[in-house]
Amino acid sequence: MALPILNIIATVPGEVKDTFIVFTAHYDHLGMMGDTTYFPGASDNASGTAMLLYLASYYATNPQHYSMMFIAFAGEEAALMGSEFYVAHPFVPLSNIKFLTNIDIMGDATNGVTVVNATKFPALFTILQQVNEKGKYVPKINSRGPAANSDHYYFTEAGVPSFFRSEEHTSELQSLA
């Protein structure tokens, strides 16, 4: 018997009630792999879930032009089951999602960040680079093409403009892997 998909969704109304900017993260993790390998989940992806909660708190006290939606997905580590389920059974019509940002593995961005789908949405990636250049938020933003490696994937396949933002690991983090 299959377990139910337990995605968690919250919204913050904006001036435009029926158009959404969406932030997503997954709250599951790998756990044990065999008898000796353990993935505690703090990096992948309690860190992304913590950022998702921070953003929800921020936008709850700072409403925006568009409504904001926050989705914590189950089953990312199990073949993207949570996001696949959402796209098949959306809370709001997918056409009402203006843009989606998927957050996975937060860190200090010492070496920058990578944006999956940057080549698929070059105009939006250029805007992101311009905002970063002006504010100097991270040292660099690397461009990557489409990939089926996280919860943005099914949204992109369904026509929702989506970026998957992931961390470029510092050497200290890499040495822990």
C-alpha cells in the first residue's frame, strides 16, 4: 500500500490575489543507506526547509504585489513524488503561477550558487544576475540547463517558469561529504 503524499502549503495574499510567486523546498531526506552510510538531512534539506519558513515569515509581514505560496514537498528523495503529485493535483491552477523557485541545500554561498533552468529562461536569469550585481549578494551565479534533479522539474515540464537554486559547496563542506 502506497503512503499518502503529505505536501504542506501556505499562502500569503498579495495585491493580486490569483497570481502567485512560489517558493518550494523538500522536507524529506535520505536517512540510512546500508548499514554504514548515514545522511542526517541537515544540509539536504532541513536547510532549504528553514529558508522556506523564513521566507514565509518575511512575506507574511511584508506583503507583495503578487500573492506568495510556500510548498514543503514530501518525497523529493523518492523520485520527486511530492512535486509530481502537486502538479497533477494543483492547489491553484498552474497557469496562475508566475514563477517558482525551488530551494535545496542552503549554505554560505562562498563559492556562489547554481541556477538550474538558467538556459531555459535566459531573460529571467539575466534579471537575476542584474539584481545580484547591484546588491552583491553572492560572488557569482552559475548558469545550468534543465535537469530533472529536484522539485522544480515537474513544474517546468508543465510550463511553469522555474529555477532550482542550489549551493556551490565550500571546500569545507565538500570535505565532509
